[in-house]
Amino acid sequence: MLDPQPSIPPMADAKSDIPAYTTKESSPMLRPESAPRTFAPNASLVLIGIRGCGKRSLGFVAATALKRRFITEDHYFREVTGVTRQEYLKRYGGQEFQRRDIEVLKMMLDNHRTGCVMECGLASLTRPVQDHLRRYARSNPVVHLLRDIDHIQQLLGLEDQAVRLFREGDPMHRMCSNFEFYNLEDRTRALDDGSPDRRSADYSFKLQEVKEDFTRFVQFITGLDVNCSSYDSPFVLLETPPELRSFTHAIFVRSSDLIADNVNLTELESGGDAIELCIDRWNPDMAATVRKQVAVLRRNARTPVILSVDTSSTGIGSPEPATSSSRSYFDILEHALRLGVEYLVVDLTQDRSRLAGTIKGRGNTKIIGQQVFEPSSPTTWESAGCVDIYNEAEKLGCQLVRLLRVATKREENAAVVEFSSKIRSLPGDHPPLIAYNIGALGRTSQVFNSILTAVTHPAITQSTENKHDPQITSRDAVHALFQSYVLDPLKFYIYGENVTYSLSPAMHNAAHQHCGMGHTYSIPDSPSLAVLDRLGRDPHFGGSSVVQPWRVQVYEKLASKSRHAEAIGAINTIMPLRGHADGTMFPLQEQASRRNQAGRVLGWYGENTDWVGIMTCIRRHLSPRNAISAKTTGLVIGAGGMARAAIYAMLRLGCRKIFIYNRTQSRAEEVARHFNSWASSQVDSAEVVCVLQSLREDWPADAAQPSLVASCVPADPDRDEPPANFEMPVQWLGSPTGGVVLELAYKPLDTPLLRQMRRVRSETGRPWVLSDGLENVTEQGIAQFELMTGRKAPRRLMTYEVLHNYVGDSGRFDERTIQARLDGVGSPVTREKE
């Protein structure tokens, strides 16, 4: 729960009456040792950094992501002393204020070692606090936030002398922290006046991208995404790491190519299950460059980051421990761990004791032990020494082992397959093996290597050719697997009535082609349960989207379903369950690894991606001011399958008070009973869903006005459901901080509710953020594609296909509007101020 604040202050106050601390007392610069990065699950998170780096805003983001209390230095000072910091300074003078401020900051840290996110301000530049933070970092994550100094100067209106002092503060913060995060500016437009106003509807968009970046970062470094799952299914890509899936790829990017601007970053969102940043140069300024490159790749690729070092091209990592290049190599490894990358490649030829020290401080980063064999190396795939190297990497503590050899003849591709089989046959559990030949003659082994094969990408133009770099793309590899009959072309469908205008076929077929798969997605000629039974038993059946009116009947035919579909009581996706000739089914994990292979269908697995799409849209548009807390209230209009998905999405996000309104009250009561029964055993709440009786009644006095609103009234009436012409009662729109309104209907796109909410936003100035039905269609379709195929979805392409193929009352979108929505700048419905 967040500490109550009278208002959310700006990111930094350029005219603060509190004097900046001098840095003369600061500790001398020392080479940082590998800091501990494994903590108790509830260890408090501390944010430090210079003014303007975003501690306050990102603190709210972190507290929301981790579901913890957020404590600011200002708030705690007032709580302890009874006055504000400015008042204390005015009353007692600068010297006494600094003494008391340091004392209170230490108290804040010591009294809240668990369950909190804390923001440290100017006092973190003093030696006493830095010494305290250095000790604190032995048991807690301390994150050093960094930001473009030019942006900070513009934001705070600083003189050059002040900027110089600010620059001196960053190295000091590095010495008393164990992680760092680069606060990359959002690509979305800034406010016209240049100062972020958290009351503005635009503000959530200004923070949209960094909010997603920092949420993933803090969940990773604290272990939340490792130990706690929102999906919990082997079919969901986010739930299964790439080393446990079949035929996964890592896009290989050199730091020098990023520096030379040889990478079209927006295209990196697809074409790989991870992205590998290879550091191929190093100097004292490269640490700042690399931290920004990691931030840029995280934002654009939206996949795990692998960091590796090219020790051949620059001389970094010479094995002699006394050399400066060796020190540089381990400096890079330490820097990578501070950045919280998901995977770190270590050279197994380096000093073993120092490698062991690096691995000990890895935190949640997985270590990939690597050795590259040049053609002159006496170690071949047939050598006993190759197995010895694998075993030594395992003993060292590596989570994965990557062995590569520069191929000189095609026969070596068969040899690496034999070697991989030998490792897989070892008894017991062992680290996953990545083994293939590199160079032009090794492409066959790259195609058939199953785990994290390094690939290139059409968006990358390499400055220089390197024989070790990948020469095939993910699409090349996947297409080759289909051409060689390792993977099979499958048939996918959308099943239900009134699906002739469905955008799913265009969206899915474009994605299949983009990824190099031979699948098809179509609409059956004559939908009926008999047709579905026939198509669903075809050995080449890949799966189907299911819409009304067949959801209930199909739900009853499932052999298995996800716990989310069970909780919602509705599905929108079925997938085949295959098995042995004797009729026994493969385990679900194996089913997931066989998704792109034909075979006898023994039953259907049911899943729901509607809730994933709704949850994604809410997360994207929820501003820090409306962060979900114990007081947050949700409102769902409708009582069908989409309404159930919306309620479940809100519950998964932490909202525990949801109201439902439906014209037919009995259906709303049925939905409320369903979720209240579920919640009593799952979230320790007896009543999470309440029914509103009438549109004329006042909002319940004992509940906060809703800041999460989902209209699930269908465009095409289903039995007694009205069409999408709902408008909110004005008395239900009293949230002083606005909120998010999701309109899930998209025929028509500009519904009466969205028109009403734009009027309300204009008249009241409250920051309501609006999301139209096409956004949810796209998000649930992306989740569905990844569920069905196990491949990373080309989000931008699928979004384009939805916008390009949508035909509304006014016709099609023009290309300018499509591009605007793709770029996240604005749209006729969701983003433009009206």
C-alpha cells in the first residue's frame, strides 16, 4: 500500500529551498567488488540517484509492481520531525538540518528493511549515508537510477556548474549500490509546456514505456518474476524461459553497430526469443554507453537480454590476470550484473577463481559458460576434452553451457549432433547445452540447435564482417525447419457466428508468414459443433479461436484447461492435445514443445487470452497516480465472457473491490457469485464483486469511485444483451484522479461511451485515459498467437494488420492514422486531446 500523499510532487524541484549537499565528505573512489545480489524475497528496495533522475516517479512504479509500501524521504522526515524539510531548515539552519536529515534517512532505512520501496534524496551524497548504504546493500537491493544529464539540465533549469557537480554524484552512488537502471526517455510526446503534469491524460503516456521497463526490472532483480507467475502455463512464453522451449533464437547485436546507428531498433520486437548484446570495445566511457544500450534494447525487443564480450576483436580479456585487459573483462561482467541482465556469457578460459566470484554475485542473472574453438584447436566434438569442458562449466556454477566451433567442413555438423546427444544422455539433471558450428559451413547445425541459437536480423547492418557472427535470421531457421519436415504446417481457425468481419485471419496469417511458418488461419465455411469436432480431430489441427455462441459448448468438451480459464469460467482458445499411439497423452510441458508438429489429436486444451489483453491495456494506461492499492475500485459493464475476463484481469492486478452492472441483473449476480466463490479460496476475500442494481442509483458510499472501467457490452447483441450504446451515469464518474476506461466493442469503434468520456475529460479536466476495442483485439490476438505457435509475436506487424483491415462506419483508416497509432503518438479515439 502506498503512503498517502496530499499530491504527487514533480520529478524534481529546481527551486527547492533545501541546499544541495556538498560532495567533499564523500568516500574515495574504489574499484567496486562484486556485490551480493541475492536477497530475502521481501527485502526492501532502495532507489538512489541525483536530482531529476526519476526516483519519485519510478518509486511509485516499483511499489505498484512489487505491491509494497512506498516511502519518500520527504514524507518520512515530516513523519519523524513533525515539520517539512523546508520548515526545519528555516527554523534550525543549514548545519543542523543536514545533521538531522542524515539521521532521519538512516532511521528510514533501518526501520523498514522489509516490504517497502524507499527513495533517498540529497543526503545520499554524504559520506555517512554512503557508508550506511554500502552496508545496507549487503542485504537489500539498492538501485542507482541514471538519466540523460542534458534532459535533467533542461528539466531543472540548471547552470553548467551545477551540471558538473551532478556528474560527480553518479560515481559516488555507484559505490554504494548493487544495481543500476538507466531511465530512458519515452518516445511518446512530451507535454507542450515541458513540465510533467500528473493530472493530465497525457502523463500516463509519458511514463508508459519506462513504467513497463522498470516494472520488469524490479520484478527480475527481486525475484518476483522468478518465484511468482501471473500466467503459470507451459504454453505462455513469459512463463517458460527460452532454454526450456524448442528452437529458440537470440538476436545478436554488437555494441559497435549500435554506436554506429546500424540497427533499426523498432524492428527488433520480433525475430528472436532473446537479444544478445556483444561488447566488442571498452574504455572508461563505455560503461555509460552500455547501460544506455541495454535500456534501448530492453525497450525495443521486449525480450530477455544476454550480454557477452568479444575477447577476440579488441584484446579484452587476455587470460593473464595481471593485465589491464583482464581487469577490463571482469569490470564488464560486474557492470552487466549491476544492469540486471537476464543472461551473462562468461569465457571459460578466464581465471577460474575470478569467474567463481562473478558467478557468486550473479543474483537472478543466469550464467552461460562459453568456449569457442577455433579451427586450430585440438579439441573437436569427438574429443573427450569437449565433455570435460562441459562438466567443468557445470561445476563452476553455470546455468547454461555454450560451446561453439568454427566449422571447416560440413561433416562437423553431424559431429555436433552426436556430441549434443551424448550430453543429453548423461544421467541426472544438467545445465542446458547450446552447441553448434559457426561460420558459413555451420549453418545447418545452427538451424537444428534447439536452444538460443544466435541469429542476425534484417534490421542490422553490420559495419564489418566477422566470421564468428551469425549469418542466418530466425525466419531463415524456422523456414528451414518446416522445409526439412522437423516442423509441420498446421491449420488454425476462428470458430463462431458472425466472424466474417473478424480481423484474426489477417493478423495471424501475416504473423505466420513473417516468422517463416507454413501455417494457415481461416474461417470454416459452415460453423457447427459437428464441423468443429471434425476439424479438431485432424492431425494437422493447430488450434482455434472460439467466440459466441459456441464457447459454453466447447468449454464442456475440453480434456484440460488452464487455471485461468477455470477461474474465469470461459475460454476463447482451444489447442490440440496429442499423445502416443496407445492413446496416452503427452505431459503439458511436452505438448508445449510439440506445438508446431502434427499428430493424432486426443483432446483439446482450453485457454483464455481475453483477460491477458485486458490486463495489458490496463497496465499500459494506468498512471502512477492511479496505481492499484487497497482503495482501488473497478467497474465492469456486462455479464458475458468478456466481462468475466475483465473481472479476472482486475483481480490479477490486485484490485479487490469490483462492481458489475448488467441490464439483466440475474446474470450479473451469477457472475458475482462465481468470482466471490473463487476469491474466498484464492485471494482471502469473501466478497470481491458486488452487483449494482440500477443506473440511477448513487455510487456506494463505502467505496471509492471507480478508476478502472471496462465496458464489455457486445457490439452484436447476444440474446438479451443490448448493443454497444452504453453511457456511464455521471454520478459514477467522481474519481478525482480519473482512471482508465476500456471499451471492448469495436463495431462501431467510436462508441457512445468513448464520446461521453472525452466530453467528461474536457469539461472536468480529470485525466481519464481511453482505450478502444481495437487495442484489446490486438493484445489478445498477440497473446493467442504466442500461445498457439510458441513463437514471439511480431507485435507491430499484427497491430498494423488489424488497423489496415478494419472497416468502420467511416471506412478504413488512412496510412497516416495507422502510423500514428503504431508509433504510439495518438489516435482518433485513445490519445488525442479533444
